[in-house]
Amino acid sequence: MASEPDIFSELDQFDRKILAALAEDGRLSITDLAARVGLSKTPCQLRFKRLISEGYIEGFRAVLNPSKMQLDHIAFVEVKLSDTREDALKSFNEAIKKISEVEECHMIAGRFDYLLKIRTRDIGRYRRVLGERISTLPHVANTSTNVAMETIKEGWDKFGSSLS
């Protein structure tokens, strides 16, 4: 039986080091990045541009502090659709993207169809988002909410052994 291919097999050790360094600090200058990964500036810059053009790096953004913005309430919502044919899924997918409070939306294989991560200021605001926006989306049959009491780990900030 053949083993699964390594998803990063076309990346060499320098590419993996560049990705890991940028995942840790996306504001590194090319000079600092080159020093951190053990390359001179020009080869590092060429690799950096290639990683962007090949889609390994999708973009750069600031990581905001939700607590400072008073967005401490996190709810995970299981959504069951009344219709799961392709047109219904497409309709739901397009509609859910328009709700700014939905931080993540995942199609799930299981007892429900979608899992949403919703971030709001408080339970009252969450209730309005659920009742006025999510429950009225195309083909939503029912929802079930799980409220996070405490966030232990959030974000994908390290690749661990995947890039080693």
C-alpha cells in the first residue's frame, strides 16, 4: 500500500523555513527573513515571490485582538439544511458569506450540514444575529448553539512538524 504524499513535498527546507517564519511574524523584512532562514537576500526574495505566486501565501493581515474590540462572545452553531442538493448548498454558501459576524463556516460530514463560528459583543447581539439573519438563510431547517466559555487556543500560528 502506497503512503500518502507529503502535501509539502515540492517545498524544500528553505521554503518551509520561510513559511514558518512568516507564519510567526508576517511583518519580517526580506533582509530579516533571509537572515532567519539562512539565505542571502536575493534568493530569499525570489522564493518569497514564488511562494506567493504559487498560492502558498494567500496574503498578509493584522491579527486583531477581539477582546479590545469587545467581541468576546463566541458561539459555534450547527446548521441543518432542509435541502442539500447542489443549488441549495450554493445558495446557503453565498448568503452566509454576507454575515460579518460569521468568522468561520465549514461544511460538515455528519449529523448536521454546517458548523459556524460566530463572534459578537454579547449574548443579546448573538441572539439577534441567529434569529434575524442565520435562521432566515436559504434552506435552514434548524440550528443548535454551543457557547464557548473560554478560548484556550485560537488560530493557526504554527505548522508544527508539517514544515519541518
